Amino acid sequence: MKGVELKSGDLEGLFKGLLDKKVVDSLILPHRVGNNVAHMMVTDKDKVEPPVPAIFAPSFSVNAANVVKGWLIKEKIGIVAKPCEIRAAIELIKLKQMDKESVLLISVDCPGAFTNQDYADHAEEIGDWVDSAKIEELKGKGIAIREACEICDKRLADVGDIGIVRRDGDNVVVVGITDMGVEALSAIEDISLEDKDIDRSGEIEKIASEAKKKKDALPEISSVEALEEFLRDCIVCKNCRDMCPVCYCKECFFDQPLGNPVGGDLLNIAELRGAIAVPANQLMYHLTRVYHVSTTCVGCGACEDACPKDIPLTRLYPVITKKVQEIFEYVPGKDVEEPLPFTVYEEEELEDKLR
Amino acid sequence: MGIAVIGGGVAGITAALDLADSGYKVHLIEKNAELGGKMEELAECQMGLSPYIAKVENHPNINLMLSSELERLSGTAGDFKLSVSGNEVGVESVVLAPGYDIPEVAKSYGYGSPDVVVSLDFEGMLKAATVSETGELVRPSDGKRVKKLGFIKCVGSRCQENEICSTACCAYTAKEAWEVKERFPDIEIYIFYMDIRVFGKDEELVAELKDKYGVKYIRSRVPEVIPEEGALTVKFENLEKGTIEKLDLDMVVLAVGLLPSKTLSKLAEITGVKTDKYGYIETSLTSPLETSVPGILACGTATAPMKVRESVAQASGAALKAAGLSQRTEPIPGQEEHKYIEVGDELKTGVFICGCEGEIANSIDIPAVVERVSELKDVVYVNSETNTLQEAMDAIESGIVDQGLTRIVFAGQSPRECEDIVRDACAGAGLNPYLLEMVNLREQCAWVQGPKDATEAAVDMLKMAVERAKYLEEIPVERYPVIPKALVIGGGISGMNAALGIADAGYEVHLVDKGAELGGGLRESTELPGPGGEQAADVLKELVDKVTANERINVYTKVKEEKVVGRAGSFKAKIVAEGSAEDVEIEFGACVIATGARRDFVPEGYFGYGKEKNVTTVSEFVKMLAGKLDANTIALIQDVPGEGVTARYSSIEVVDSALKAKEKNPDANVFVLYQDIKTYGKWEVLYKDAREKGVIFLRYDKEKPPKYEDGIVSVYDVIFNDEIQIKPDLVVLSTPAMPAEANERLSEMFRIPLKNGFFMEKPERPKMVLTPVDTVNEGVFICGSAVYPAMIDECLAMSSAAASRACVLLAKDFLETPAMTSVVDEEICVGCGVCEAICPVEAIELTEEPVPVVTFGVTTVVGRTKKVAKVGDGCIGCGSCASYCPSSAMSLKYFRDKQVYAQLDYAV
Amino acid sequence: MPIKTWELDPNFKNEIMGEAGGERLASCFQCSTCTLGCPITEIVPSYNPRKIIQMSLLGMRKEVLSNPDLWVCLICQTCTARCPQDVRIADVLSAIRRIAEREEEAGNLKIDSPRPLFDKAFQHQLEKYGRLYDIGLAKEYYPKKEGSFIKGMKAMMKDYKDFGMRMFKKGKMGPKAMLAPKVKGRAVIKKIFKEMGEE
Amino acid sequence: MSINKLAYYPGCPSDGTAVDQDMSTKAVFEKLGVELVEVEDWNCCGAAEVEDPKVVYALNARNLAIAEKEDLDIVTPCSICYYNLERSNKALKADEALCTKLKGIDSSLDYGGKIKTKHVLDVFVNDIGMDEISSKLEKKVNVKVAPYYGCYIGRPPETAFDDPDNPVLMDKLIELIGGEIVPNFNYMKTVCCGGPLMMTRGDIAFDMARKILDVAKNAGADCISLACPLCGMMLDGKQADIEKALGITIGMPVVYITQLLGLALGIEPNKLGLNKNAVDTKEILGKVV
């Protein structure tokens, strides 16, 4: 793999270089706003502001992919974001909601993240980076990372075009993952690429086994009744849908008359059955949505963060969709060239899996 | 004049329909009062066959002569006079399809205990278990639940009384076992067998039964079933332990073999056709459909024991040959143009409930249903007076004409059987045929609901249908002309035979082949298997000469690629040939794929092949047999692993060449190492001959394959239960057959799925194949070793069948565009392209339209384009796109969401 | 130890097939019907006619001929009746037994069963009298089986004292049965054995 | 009835252990109006002990030739004799070379292949016929019978005259004379009695006979009926020895079908030899009404 080892302070120069050399027309990257971290879109290289380490900050606001979803534009956008955001972007490319040629995807190592609110409240204590020891320490103080991050087994910067890997101390390694990524890095004068083979398989395994342990410990939703109970408080505000990076329909079924019966329609149904639950479609809404994202859900947890009724949706969406993905042996966002499983599976293969 | 088809079983029905659909007058003569033959007795088959029976019964070109028997036949091809139960019929050709009977079962199999049943009856029991109160499979003797079930194969076949193998039993036993396991997973199944003679998909099914379902396949020909103390005791040899074991079973199914129909000998006498020594109509390896009397064709189990799949292929093939001797005299149904009345917004729903000759009226209180349905809004007319399909159709037609009905709800037998017929009735009366809603009151209600619930369920089903009917829309029916030409891909024996068949029927044929010369795989062969000693070259020469001489056939050789676009009736192709500067462009209405199979698998590394010079393959060995044979000890190894599949001819070839080696050199020690000897049908005689001539057969297990080291072949004979070593002068390997290289490309182009590299027929019911040469792509047919590596007679029958099916299509002047196609709501479409990717026929494409991109509610950047899905020609209405589209931008005409939801709202 | 076919006698099957009744040996396809229907196999589990046939086909001459199980066949014909390939197993085994007896006579084999002695004694009686003579048969057979006249008589008494008395009482071993029958055509019978038996 | 005269081949045991069968056969035929002419100076058929088929053919050629001179078909009450006579008859009819060869050995072996060989059971049911027998019945034999057929009635196929697995001729006769067929005996009908091994492997023979006796007893039979002297010796004559050797009690009367039939025809029991059966038959006689 071609890459370069830098001081984390040098990343500023790298981003500036990408803009300067017109590798990208614009960059979306996390920046610090007061106690918090949010996404910023930069076109002028001089506006790339230090301290760049904000890109590693363990905070999750919105999924960056959700921001650029549907931007079918000529200009090239560089996106610096956590692996789950980059993976969502890759799924969106497959779903033709973005153009592969017009985005440069730069993933950064993620230790797991706190909600926007938690991070803002404890910015001092948390800081720009947390390792696992620190996560445990903070947990002791009642400051916990998001459940979605706890069960996430894909936190390393190994997706997208470029990966920014944290090393011990203040160093980072920037590697080109795709040809586009290598080309982009080569365009920058200050950087000279060399072969960088970083083996992180041990780390990956460790993360995966811990994540699996955490996932298995979650309470299971094992029946429709349990699901109804789980969703009891849902008000069908559809915030989870709006914040979901891979929920991409232009006009959601649940905004159409059939999916969103109102007034007379509801009265008709009520008359037929004697009584119906309102808000209508509570269960149907989530089941449809979980089906729609079943292969593409990257498990970023944005849905849970968006829920005004604090329903732990992580236990529904990433957990169930992961099962589906395992059936298809599909990892969403892993490779932009890999076709969506629904489009290529053979019925018989599926029969074998489900038996 | 016309064509007489004798026998109303599956073969007769198939032949009759192929002929009648292409405009020939058919006299279908059946001795029983009902159509269906043996298949009628098989629950699953009955369901599969019934649409065809309904079609025959309502076909204008078929003169159905039930309870009739042929009494006399005189005249010659082109002018036969038949006397049928007193009636005189004049025809140009005759197709014999009298079917089979089953042999008497030896008394040792349980002395008539009710718990010992033959397979045919077992099918009935499985069906009964579906509708019984408990839904369990129970013993006939005492009603106890079956826990241990045994199948005994080769009952009444491969024995003295019936020397040959019945071919079909291995597969149908596996399918019955599968059905039992699927429905009653707790039942333990034991299958006693000698050789498992299955191929292709059936082979996989057997593997699945063994591995996944835990079905025990035990190699022992169980000779007796002893009813003892409430159980049926069987003994079998545990070959591994070398012991005799006893097993108590609750029920035993005897897989009885097939014999020629009892009527066959009389039929042969009347018609003068020769029968072979087993009593079957005599046909040959190179003319499997022709009898000894010109103008009289034979098909199905009258010529040899075979499965439904082969029977049907033979029937279609025989139909083609019979048509060749006859003149088309009848119009082809469905070719007239319809004008439909404008129905506007007016909702006048008519409900028609057919009693189905008591099958519905017996378990459903029809007057009560009528009363409740009459109350429904928009229902202006209810008719429950009819008892047969024909009566019901008359009632619908007059309802539309006299009452001005604008929606029809028809409740009766399964739509699988009658949907086309009811739609035609609507269309005939001037109502758009898609303003019809069908209710399956027989199969889905009367047959499955207990008498208590049936009436209530019927009311619910009708209410749902009436509700859905409200939302039905008129769908325009368009027509396009059929190009009366065909493309045949592959110039081997199958392709040439198909091309000749189509050309002889009067259509132009383009025959393309990748080779420099016609002939295909058979060019590599020398002597054909069997005692006939026919030379492949002679067979080929005759075909090649005929093809070359035929003016209607255009031959293209060295063809690299055929780029085909279009749909049934109207295809276009560019033919790209090696060394030709310009591509040839052709048009055609139907296509036959006959790419054959490859035999060039090199077993490099197996048994020292390639290194040891005395290790050879069967095809090389067959060539050696033409010369002097020096080898004194020969080991033939069957089922050598490798990519590819077991060919139908593989075992036959091994046994045949072993026999020929022994005949050539009687003192030679010839050993055949095998897993299963698969000399199906009459080929069983080869196996017997080989043994009697002194060939030694040693059976090995897949897990313990033979080894060849230091000049010694070691094999663990699982029947002998010991290791046996041979010092051969010659080791002969039988290798698997591989699909043609072009299959992959053609599969993608035509969207016809492959299985192990071979083309799959259009799927029918899970247990049977009734359309062996049809594919999911209407207008494209498959045959020969492109479907599975087949024997020459099968290739010829199948390719005639494919030609027949193609001719049925080409005989039409027009085809209708499918009405139930997909439509896109462009406003909602988000352009993700999943529909494009999953469309099985590539009928959807994404088009780009310029649109502004809106971000955060503000038009910030002017985007390039927006992608929108468009449905083009060729949509087959499968609904894949509509079911996937997340934003429901895609929907299927006639299955609009609102139509389905209206129905569901009533259901929930 | 693996069976080395090159050390066997591939002609053995032809030898059997050359015997009257042995002709159909090679039709066997090892289906187990004979063994599974055999009433002897239930009592003598080692007796497996199917296996004897395959051993014969392979050419395991020595092993087949010295197999003591050869002599337990009842000739009940169940195997023959059921054999799907008309192998006539009972006749084949009989043919093999005859080969074995000849081998024994030639001094190449020791048969570990009294059955050939009994059969031979029976045939001798037949040659002598033209019909079965029970007492003569017993008097010839037992001494041969037991190795000496005295031992033979003792064994005979053990087996037949009760039975003989029973039969005698019931008039089934009356004077007619005690006397040797004398078929007039005895000379022809002798000729038959001489001419037909030594082919 | 088409038959009124037959050559009678009694078989070797007719003088001794199966004298009862011989007596009853003769008595029954007499009652049925069929004259039996004993094959003059008949010789042994070869039984099970002459294994060489060619010797068997030759032995029986003599018997057949004698009957042929009288122009009579042969009937025998013994199943093994029947098997040997019939297979020889078939072989001689089919093999001209064999016939020539036999003629060369002795003129008394010159058989022209003109007669048929029959088993008594076959003659009763198929030649004389149920109607004819029925018309001559005088008594009802009200017994529960286990009909035991043994080997050579349904086997081997070329000489068989009944089903190999479920023969029925004897059943028909028993039912005709008022007897009842016990249930659950069907599968024992044709299992060998062990007779051929009696002299060489008595242990096996006893085991096999015992099984038949046991099943008949468990099925509730009053008696076993049979049609072969070897089976008779094994099941009746040796029954006491079996009981002694295996330490069991059975006490199952065993009678020939000719004896049962004779009773129904009103023949004196002693004329049928019913006083000669090893296991007492009095109980059966009590059930003849």
C-alpha cells in the first residue's frame, strides 16, 4: 500500500494541498464549534483551520453521507469522516445517489463516539481522542460511548479512497486505498509516498470480538409481540428515517397515500376492522424501513440519536440488518464495486442459507 | 384430415396441444372417461397437468374422443382410416401414446398389508394428509402417525419378469421422500436401493436428502416385508458391518416399476407397429420417435420406461413429426383482434360462482354465499347456476352483453387451470380481459377448509375479490407480428435435427455453429453404444447432408458470437463470424439453443493420467476398441471426479466398452469400478450382458475413491467390504461432461438461468417438468446436451420437441404484448437503479434527465442529471422491480398497490 | 489384507459355470436378495450366499471351496425363487459343492462337514437298492462321519433311539421299512451313476 | 372332472415314515373316484442328496418312461419327488441330446416326453376341482389350521404351481372342508423346515423346525397341515426330539393335507393313518362333525 507517515499537525497541510492542487473542489471535514464538533464544507484552502485533530474527536452528530446524499454534481467533494460515514457514502454510490467520480472518500480511525450532547457536556474530560482504557474510565463516570459504536466492528480507517490511521503518540499514517486515493495523495507536492504495509489484523480481530460480545449481550427482540412492545413509544415522527444515511427514497412510501393513510382512509379501515391502532403503521413503518435498509445499513446509530422518544433503535436496525447481511455474506460499504446482494443473488443460494 | 393421437395421458395431451396450437386438426382418443392417464393418480402431477387438460377440453381444434378405443386402422401415411369405437376418422398421421401400467407386486412384500403401498397410492395418501383433520401422515391400518417410513426401490423391475430398469422410480422416490421430509420432518425415512440412477437436479436432490434431511439410503434389495406385531419388519444387509439387520417400519412404499400399457399389444396388432422383446413399441437410438410403420409415431412410456420430462419431450417431438405429414387446416386460436367496450367509471360488478361439478357445491353452502355477496355494494349480478367451465363461460359472456357488467369476479377452480379461458370469455364478449378477478374457490377453499369454515372462508374470499375488482383498470392489449423464421444455435446433432424439423415445417432457419464444420461433439465419437454397432460418422453424415441440401436452412460456421435483442416472435441478431469482415444481421421469431456439452475434460493428475501412458479415458478407449486390444487386465473407473456433471451416457459407455473389450478379448480380466451403475431403461441389458460375459463390477464409495499407485489399482469394494487390488495393463477413466463454453454468455444474453452450466427449463411444479424445452424467456427453447449431457436418442427427441415448440410459436401471425407489465411513477423514482439490476429480462433502463439539485431546501448547485427508470419492450411482468422498489415508484399493471391493499384491508 | 486379484483364479467362475446348474453365476449383481431371504443366514450369520458368489466371480477358488458354510445350504430354493437375475443360487452352490467334493477326492482339499459323506452314502444306497433304505443309509453314514464303526453306531443310537422307537410304535418302521428294498432296475441305476456322474 | 386315472409315484418314505401320507393319499383318490396305478418298480427320485442335476434327470427318466408306457400322468404326494420329477420332465422335453444319451445308457431310460408330472395338491385343486370335491364332502373339519407348504410347491419358479411367497392351494382346500386358516402364519408358510440338514446339521434343522411349530402354536392352530413327507418327518416325527433337545414343550399335531381332506370325505381316520402321526391327533378327530 502506498502511504506516508506524518505528524498529526501535518494533516492540515495535506487537506490544504488537496484543495490547492484542485484534487477536490471542496472538502467536508469535521471542525470544532465551541465544545462540539460539526461538519464544515471548505472550498478555500486558507479556511482549513487548525487544530485538525478534531477529525479524530469521538463525537457523532450527523452522518456525513446523509449530508451529501443525492448531490449528483460535477464538482468533486472530499469527505473526511468516520468509517461508518464513508461506508454509507459507498452504499449511496452503489445506489446511484452519488457519483463515484465526484467524491474522494477519506476515512479516519474511530475509537467509538459519544452523542453530540454527551460530547459537548464532557468535552474537557473526553478530549480529541479516546483509547479503550479511557473509554472504560469514562464509563465509570457515567459517560458512555453510543451503543451503536460499542457493537461496531468496523472502526478502522480501511475504507474509502484514503485512510488516515492513528499511530502511537502524535503520528498518523495516510494511505491510499484506491487508485484514486493514491493519485490524490501523489498530487500533493510536500508528500512523498512510500510502501506502507500496515498489518492491523490483530486489532481488527480484537475489536470484532469485543463488539460481538457487546452485541450478544444486548436484549433480543425475538418476536413480533416483543417488537410491538419495543416500539410502543414510537410516534412515527420519521426522524430516524430522515437521519438515516442509506434511506434514500425521494418520496418515502410512508409519505404516499397508501403508506400514510389519513382522515377518511383511516376511518374506512377502522370501520372494516372495528378498531385500529393510531398512529397507524407504527409496526409497518419500522418493518418496512428495516427491510429497506437490511443490506445497506452501516450501523452508524444515527437513527437512535435522532429518536425523540429515546427508543434504543440500535437494538433494532443494526442488529437485525447484520443478520441479513451475514446471510448474504455482504458487508455494506466494503467495496464500491461489489454489487448489492438483492440484485445478484440466486434463489437457490438463499434457500441453502435459510435452511 | 388431421392427426390422431392415441392416449390421453401426459404425452398424448402434450402432443395434441402442440399440434392443435399450430393449426392442425387433432383427434385425441382416450380409452378412459377422463384425460390424464396415470398422472391423474398423482396428486402433485394432477395439479400440474390440470391446466393442460382444461385447455384440451376447450380447444377448438381438438376432437376429444373419450371412452373410445381404436378398433381398426387401414391405409398408409398421409391417408389413414381409423375406426374408433364405431366412428370412422380419416387422418394423415398417428401418434401413439398409450402410456404404461405397473407390474404386479410379489406377495413377499407384505401380503397385502394396508400399510404397504405402491408409490402411486402413496401420492394419494400425501394429498389426503393435506386435507385430513389432523394433517398428519397416518397408517392406513390403524390411523397411527407414521414415524418410520421405508421405500423399497426396483420392485417389479430389473428382475426376471421385467428385465429392464424403469428409469423413473429413483427420481420419484427421491421426490416423495423430499415431500415427506419437508412436510413431516420428524418422520424417519429409509430408502432401500441397488443403484441410484438419477442425474442432474435429481442427483443433487438425493445428495440433499442424504446430507441435509438425514434420509438413510441403504444398499440392499429388500426381498420381503413381514408384518409382525403392528410393525412391518424388513431385513437388510449392513454391508459395512457385514451383518443382517432388522428394521421395524410403520409404513412401506414400494417404488414399483413401469411396464408397457396393457393395451399396447392390441394397439400394436391393430396398427401393425413392431414391438420389442419387452413389449414396448420398437424405436431406435437414432430414430427414437418413428415406429416401424411410416406415418405412425410413438412417444412416452410406450417406447421405453421414462420420466415425465422425457415423455413430454418425446410427445412434442412426435407431434412435430406427425405435423410434417399433415396439412394445417384450422385457424390458430387467439389470433383474432378484439375491440373492447369503453367501461368508463361505471362500476357494475358481476359475480360468477361455478359449482365445479359438485367439487365446490359439496362443501360450500353456495346459496348462503350468494346471499351475502349480493349485499355487497357495486355487485349488481350474481350467478351460481353453472356447473362446468363451459357453462360458466357462457354465463359470463351473456352477463357482459346483456347486463352490461363492467367487472367480473369468477370463483371456481384454480386460475392455473382456467384463467386464460375465462379471460378469453371476457374478451370474446367485448370486455377488457383485465377487468376480471379470479377466486380459487376449489383448491384454496373447498378442498382445504373443513366443512365448518368453508362457507365463511368463501364469503371472505369473494368479498376481497369484489373489493379488489373495484380498482381494476383496463389494460390495452397490443399486438405485434411474428417473424416466421428461427435461429438455431449449435450445429451438432441436436441443432441440426431441430433446424431440419423447423425447416420441414416450412420456416426459414438460421443455423449457427462455432466450428468450421457441422457435427458438434458427435464428430469425436466412433461406434455408438449398444449392440447395433452404428457408427457416429454415418449418423452425422446423413444429417449434415440433409441440412446442407435444405434450401430453407442458412448455415453459418465459425461463429464467434450471436448478439441477440428482442422478444418472442420478434428477435434481431448480429452474427459475428471469424474471418468475415461484416456481421450478418438476421431477424427471427424463435430461437433454439443446442450448444451441446463438452467431453474434453482432461483428468490430468487423476490416476496418473498424463504421466502414465497406460491411463486413458473412455472416449480414447472406445477408439482403441476399433483396433487390436492387447491389454489383458483392464480397470475402467467410472465417476472420476472433476468439473462438470455426470452424463446420462457415462455409465452406459463404460459398461458398453467393458462389454466390447470382453467380447474382443474373452480372456481379458475386465473390471469396472463404479459408484452407481446407471444403465437406465433398456440399457440395463448391457449391464447384464457385461456381467454374463464376465466383466467384474466393484462398487466403491465416493469417500473412498480407488487409487492407482505403482501399477496397482486399489479399490475398497463396499459391497464386498474389502480392499481389492488389480494390476491393470490399462486404466480407463470415465470423466464428467462439461457445459459448452458459450452457455455462460448465452445465459446472460437470453437471461435463462444455468444449473451447473447447463440451461434450465422453465420451472413448473416442484416435482415435475412438463415443459422440458421451454425457458423463462418465451420464444427461446433449449434441447440436447445444452440441457443435460444426454444420450443420442434423447438429443433427437428433445431437439424435435424444441423445434415443435418453436413451430407452435412461428405458426402465429401475431403475438400480444404482455399486459401485466411494470410502470414507473417518474415523479417518485429516485433513480437508484436497483430495478435495472434485478430485472431478469433487461427491460428496464435508467435514463438521465437534467435536474437541479436541492440541498437544505435551496437550489445550490445545478446538477448534471437525474436518473429515472424506464420500462421498455420485453417486460414480462414478473414484478421483481415492483417488489423491490423502496419508494414504490414501480408497480405492476393489474397488481397496483391500491388493488392489492384494497384486497388486504378486507383480509386482515 | 487386500485381495490381490492377480493371485486369484479368474477361471474359477468359468469352472463353476461349466457345471450343470452353475451356468447363471455371472448374472449376479450383488443385490443381497438371496442372503436376506435365506433362512439359514438367520441361524448361521456367517453364511452369505451373495458373498460366496462374488468371491467366486473374483476367482477366490481356494477360499470358496474350503468355506465350511458351503455345506449349510438347505436347497430350499428361496434365493433361487427370488433372485431378480435368475442366478439359481441353490444350483450354483450345489455346483460349487460338487467341485469341492471332487477336489477332496483328488486329495487337494479337506472338507469340514459331514454332508458330502451323507450325500455319498445316500447315493451308494440308491445305487445298491434303487430306493432309499433308511437303515442301510444310517449304517453307512454314521461310521464314516464318526471315523469308526463303533463310534458311528453309538452316535446313531443317540440320534435315533427315541425316534426309531417312536416310528416303530406307530408302525412307520415296520417290517417293510426294515428290509432293504430291491428295485428290479437296479442295474440301470448303477449305470446311471457310472455314466452320468463322472463327466 | 377330466381325470380318472393317474400313475402314482409314492416316493421312498411311503413305505416307512410317511406311510400315513401314502395311505391317506390312496384313500382320498379312491373316494374321489380317481384310480391310482403305482409306477411299476419305481426308483428314488434322487431326493435332495443327489446334487448333480444330470443324475437326477436320468433317475427320473426311468420313472417317467414307465408311466409313459401306461400313458398316464404321474402324481406324487411328496414335494421333493415332485420337484425332481417335474424338473427332469422339463429338462428331458427340452434337451434332445440328453434323451439320446440316456437312451444309449439303457433302453429303460427312453422317455418320449409325453406325460405330465403333478403334485397331489395341484391335482386336487386344479384338476379335480373345488366343485367336484365339494360335492363329495361328508363332514366338516372344524379345525384351526396352520397351512405349511414348505419349499417345492412355490419354488423354484419353473416347477412351482403356486405363489412362491403366499401359496394358497392348501388354504383353499382347508376352507372348503370347513377349517379355518390361522392368522399371522402366512409368512411361515414357505420357510424351510430344516429337513435337508437333519442328518448333517441337526442343530440348524431343529432350530428351523421349532420356529415353524412356535409360530403355528402362537397363532392358535389346532394343527399344522402339510404336503411333504420330509416336512412331516421333521415337524411331526422329530417334534419330540426337538422338545427334548431344546427343553420346550410344543405338542402341535401335524397332519398331511390328504388326511384332513380324507376326514372331510368321511373316510375312517385309521384308513387315513391318523393313528400313525407321532403327535397325537385325537383332538382334531373330535372336531370333525
